[in-house]
Amino acid sequence: MESRSGALGEISRGMGPSRLTTGPTLDGRLACLTGIREGGLECQPRLSVVRIVIPGKPAPKQGGQQATVTTSDGRVISMRYQPAKVRNYAAFVAMCAREAMAGELPFSGPIRRVLTLTISTPKSWSKKRRARHNWATVRPDVGNVAKTIDDALQGICYADDKQIVEAEEVKRYGEADGVEIMVQALGD
């Protein structure tokens, strides 16, 4: 069994599956998540592509609502904020992303993000019309949905949304409302 001491305690690696024990011992995966280098190399995420499926109607980012607050010393402060619907949707996206990442580190370096927004076909449409129309030209705006999702994935799938160097967004009709996101590491 190999054993090393690090900033957070001792890292032990055996031949069998690693497990977290009580006390100062950490397994290699937890050490990687806390930033300790293994074998002198920076720990990298094991995934190169992650697919996230978010069911339900998306909430696009809005210009923000404005509120005026008077402080205890009489000053008037104007603040902008996103509605609760958008904040709740972003929290749901983040939860789905954490589940898809399965504890892996956020991607470092450039990434590609493909977003497919599916809008349910109106029930009043005939089967013939449903088959003919695939591209949805109705609200919500795919760009505003992408802003909400990009901000929600920050810190989970990637460190910062400035890492997105390729972005593809598609809005189409389908059976049910939802968003499918594919995030791919392009390498350093």
C-alpha cells in the first residue's frame, strides 16, 4: 500500500477499491476534488462529454425586474433581480447538471455546448401539420434560455461560461417540453 502526506492529511491507495475512511485519510478521488496533486500531475475530470436532460417548460432569462429599497439611513437604492420562476428553473438545471456530472470536476479549457430546446407541438395541430413543421418559431427565445442555462452550469460543468468557444442552439417542436444539453471538452 502506498501512502503520502498532503496538505489535508494522508492519502492512501491500495489495490482494492478506494473508500473514504474517518480521520485524516482521503481516497485519491476526494484528493483530486480538493486540489491535491496525485503523482505530481494535476487531476483532470474523467468525462470528456456530458449530456444533461432537463424536462419541463424552460424559463428564459429576462431583462430583470427593478426594485427600490430605502435603507435605514434614508438612502434609496435601486436593484435589479431575476423573477423567482427564472431562479427556480436555474436551480433545477444546476441539480440536473450535478446529477449528470456524477461528482466529476468541472471541465477546464475550451468547451463546446449544444443546446436543443424542444417545445411541445400544439394539440390543435393535425398529424399532417405536426409532421410538416419541425422548427418552432414561438416563444421562448432560445438565446435567453441559453443564458439561463449557461449561468446555471457555471461551476458545475465548467468553471466559467467564458470557456464556451463553440455554441449551437436549436429550437424545434416535439412531443414534450424540455431541454437537452451536451457539453464537450475540446482539450487544452
